[in-house]
Amino acid sequence: MRLPPPLRALLIASFAAMTFAGAVLAGPFESAVAAYDARDYATAARLFLPLANGGNRDAQYHLAMMYDKGHGVKEDHAEAAKWLQKAAEQGVAFAQYDLGVAFRDGRGIAQNDAEAAAWFRKAADQGLADAQASLGALYESGRGVPRNDVEAVAWFRKAADQNNRTGQSRLGVMHFKGQGVKQDYAEAAKWLQKAADQDDADAEYNLGLMYFRGNGVPRDYGDAGRWYRRAAEKGVAAAQQSIGMMYAIGRGVPQDYVQAYKWLDLAASGFPASAAEDRAKAEKDRDATARKMTIQQIAEGQTLAREWKSK
């Protein structure tokens, strides 16, 4: 879940319907919004609660967000899910999406991929790009719905066409792999570039890979290193390993064993347990690099890795 955009921006339509002679009529709901905008969360929660109990769907949604983040009330994910359900059943697209996330991740409610897919679809059908991308991901993985790459591509494209970076990133990968769509490296690079320009870490790594290999773009080790570095700084272990090896051999970047050690050490600890082979490869590359270094250089590389982790 995430905090909603500024409440005033989300509720323009509601306010417009309540205007008289060009002025917004003051009331408990507007007072709650004003308190929230002023970060007086305790007052906002106090005002939203009776409205939510009375069936106001926008109050229900924003109360859910407040319980999720502990704003003005004690953080309570189960209570957040309860209010999300009420707002979602009244057709609030953001609530439908966030309820889908709650079911997908088991946050405040029993994990259930089928329920997640059902709520993502409701929000996606209302045009919510985040929901479209999330539903596409479920079709790609076969979670909660039968695996269907063609359907996944269709939902990723809907999200991508709304400039959603996750949809753009996943659509790029599908074009790269030829999953659910004809393999097309140029099309893959186009969508990955759009997502990478919005700081999507996975897209940055995959775009770096395409520049490194020359798939869909001219081979350019400098550009590969630049995109790998951006993804590495965001914690993508595969990118950390890739930029580490580029520093180790001096390809696309100046050869620098200290930087190589730093990134390879981070990659070795960054790969999850489920990626044991990748972790072992990063450890092997790090140790091979260390054999070319002085004790002082290794210590410097270790210090840089610790400092990066502490940021």
C-alpha cells in the first residue's frame, strides 16, 4: 500500500459536485481533508471515522490509508484492510488496487492470489495503471489466474500506454524474451528506455544488458556501465555484479579493483537465498578480484561496501 496522492487532488470531482455559487461548501469531510493536508492526522482521523461509519467511501479509503501508515491512529494493517474492503466494494479504484496488494502480500488479511487478481481486475477495468501492471504480473507468473503471456502483455501495454513505468519495464522484457509477443529487441529497448528514464531499477539493469550485448541498440560499453551503475545504486544485485566485473576488467569504465571489489561484495550479499548460484558466482568473482589487490585495497573495498549498505 502507499499513501494516496494529496487528498485535494484526488477529490476534485467530489468537491466540484458540492459547490454552490462557485464556492465549496464547508463540512466535516472538507474539514477532515484540510486537517490531513495540514498533517493534523489525529483531527483528520477523528473526523473521517464517523463519515466512514456512515458509508462515505472516500472517508473509508483515506481512513484505511491512515491505519496502514499509523497516521493519527495506531498502525493496524488488519483495520486498514477492513476499511479498504468497504471502500473497494463501493467502487473506489484506489481501494480496489490496494486491497489487491493486501491480498497478494498477505498484509492485514489472509494471503490469496485469486482475490488479489479479482480486485486488481476491478481497478484495472476502471483504468488504474498500477492495477493493470499488477494484473499483468499475475498473468505472467500464473498467480491467482492461469498463466497467460498474451494476457500479461495486453495488461502491461495498457499500463505502459499510461506512462506507468512498471508496465513499460515488463512490456520491454516480454518483447526481449518473445513472451506473449514476437521477439523484438528494438521494441524492447524502446519500452525499457521509457521505464529507465523514470528511474525503474529493473529497466535500468535490463537496458544496460542490451547495450552490453548490442541487442536492439548499438553496442556501447559506456552506456552499459552507466545504466548498470544506476541500477546498482538502487540495490539490484545483478547490476552490482555486472558493474563490478566491468570495473574489474576496465570495460566501459576505468579499471578499478577497489570499486570492483565493492560492487561484487555487495552483489554477493544482495542475491537472495533462492539465487544461490548467482550468489556463488558473485563471491567467486569477488575473490578472484581480491587476489589481484593489496591488503589495503581490499580493506578500502570492504569499507566502501559497508558505507553503501549504511546509507
